[in-house]
Amino acid sequence: MQTTTIEKTARTRVPIADVLRTRWSPRAFTNRPVENKNLLALLEAARWSPSSMNEQPWHFMLAAKHDDPEAYRQLYKCLSKSNQRWVHRAPVLLLAAAKLHNARTGEPNVFAWYDVGQSVAFLTVQATALGLAVHQLGGFDRGKAREIIRLPDGYEPIVMLCIGYADSPEVLPDDLRVREEAPRFRKPLESFVFTEEWGNPSHHINSIPSTASN
């Protein structure tokens, strides 16, 4: 018998928004299709992400397993073997690509990757608000993806995402189940927030109580 889905709410140093505390990246997904209205909400959230000079360099290839089986299969083929072990359960695959040049000037857009990352972050937060889960995937063949989706010159595939409703870790192979159930971990603020000189932990952090937020 399968156990219930697990929650991995972040134990934060200070309170933050619940939608951020509860967001995490599962590998266990149910086969339940994602409603089209919810998919559109994710894409609308990405659409309203900020970008340098309002260039909006993000582009997405979307494939839902139940509605676009061939498109889903083609994107799935681009994934690494290690990711294919579990991604096949997710009902939606999404490939995010960046337009690399400024539409007005034709000059390289040095912020394109950053801005695509912001749009994906907006998408993942919206997904959490709707009870959906997103796992972002760097393990895929970019050359194969470029060929399969006929990506034009001047665009770069950045990341793939699988989207759906989380399932019990029991549906995963044993090694992945262990990883799924492992506690979450983040570096302490002192290791990356500095004041006055690089490597000097900011005095602002010292004023924060060291108790975690439940």
C-alpha cells in the first residue's frame, strides 16, 4: 500500500511566505493530468516576470502527456537516462529557451539566461500556490532538443521542467525514494551574504535570531 505524499516545508531562519516555504522539487508524480486552466496560470505567471529592458527573452515548448503524446515523447527523449527513470510519471514536460539577442539593437542580451531563470521561478511559485509540483532539470541533451524542436539560431535551450501533482515516494526506485525522503538543506546566510568586504558575514545577519521558523 502506498503511503501519502510527503511535505518538506523549509525550516527558515525568519518567517517567509508559505508558498516559498512549502515549495520543493519532488521526483514522485501521479499520472493525474494537469488542468489546462492551471497550465495557463503557470505560463501567465512566467509572462509577468521582470526582465532587463522588458525584453522578455523566455520561450517555452509545452507538452502534456495526455493531450500531446508525441510532443511529450520527443521532449522525454532529450532527457538523460538518470532522469528518464522517474520523469515518465510526470504528466507535463516544459522546455525553457532564451532569446540571446536584444530585439531592438541586435546586441547580445547578457541578461537573457538570468531573465529566463526569473520567469521559471515565477512559474514554480505559481505552481506551488495551485498545489502543483515542479522539478527543474539540467540533465538533458541540448543538441538533441535543439534539433527536435527546430530551435532557430539565436535561441538557447536553458532548462527542462516536469510538472504535475506529487505522489508518494513509494512509487520510486529504492535509491530515488531515499533521496526523496531526505531532509532539505540550504547553506547558512553567513556563507553568502557579506558587508564591507567579500567573505565578511553581514552584520545584518547577526541580528537575526538563530531559531528556525516552523
